[in-house]
Amino acid sequence: MRGILLLLASAAILALPAAATARAQSRHHAPGFLVVRNASTDLGVGGKPVATVAVNGFVIGHIKQEGAVKIFRFGTGAAAQVSGVDVLRQPVKYGPQQGTKFSGSDFRFRAVGGTWRVVVYGAGVSLYAGGVGRRVSVHGSVYNPHTDGRYSFDGEPFASMPSGVVTRNLGTK
């Protein structure tokens, strides 16, 4: 009997470091991804956002037609980059956080490395986001539900943009 108890106690002692390592690794989330292709919502820039991404990672996008993007950086680091002809810049706020709204046609944006909140409006919106984030949402057209673009979370098959808001977390696997 003592031999069995000694064997079980030894096995438990050997298993503790493995369990601690597994628990520590479970706290770290693998990055998730969002891809949006040629999306739009009703009322363009004045309508609901096509995508709202709050992520520790990156957001890269292109607005082909008329659109706007509000970019907020949380923490320090490199600023977002926007390129295009005749892109208007305007300061905006999200609570106490200062950000910049960029608007125009046919322009690209990128927010890389750090924690970002990016809100995109308009038509002809394509974006790629990756990292760990909460409450990443997409929204398509109510009136033209099958011609408003496509989206995919975490490598799932592409689907038509939803006519209501679909919200997911990135990096929760």
C-alpha cells in the first residue's frame, strides 16, 4: 500500500510543473484575423460603420470609393499612416482618447504595432486586421444584402456582409 501511495505522490509531483506550464500558456491568446472585401453599408459615410476593430496588432485597409476612417492609438509608438490624393484629416475623440478621422476616395491606411481602435465607413472598403482584440464588428447593407461585400473571421469561409451588426473577439482560440 505504501508503495502505491509513494508512486502516486511521485507522479503528482512530476505532473505539477507540466500543469503550471499548460496553465501559463492558456493565458496567452493566439492571434485572430478579420478580412473584409469590397464592403459597404447603407448611407455611405453617413451610415453605420462597415467595420469597427479594437485590436492589439494591426489594421491595414483601402477605401476605394467615398469613405472615412477614424483611427485611435492607445499607448505610445508609431502613428498610423494614410496615403492618397486629397485625403482630409480632422481630429476626433473616442471618450477621452484623441484620434484622427481621414476621409476621401481611393486612399489606403495602416495602423501597425500596438493597440488600435479603427472605425471604417463608406463603400468599397477592404481591410485586413490581425491580433488579439475584443468586440470586432462588421455591418453590411440592409437594402442590398448580396452586393455589399464579403467578410471572414479567423480563416472561416467568406460570407456576405451581414445586414445587422456581427461582433466577435479576435484571438480567443
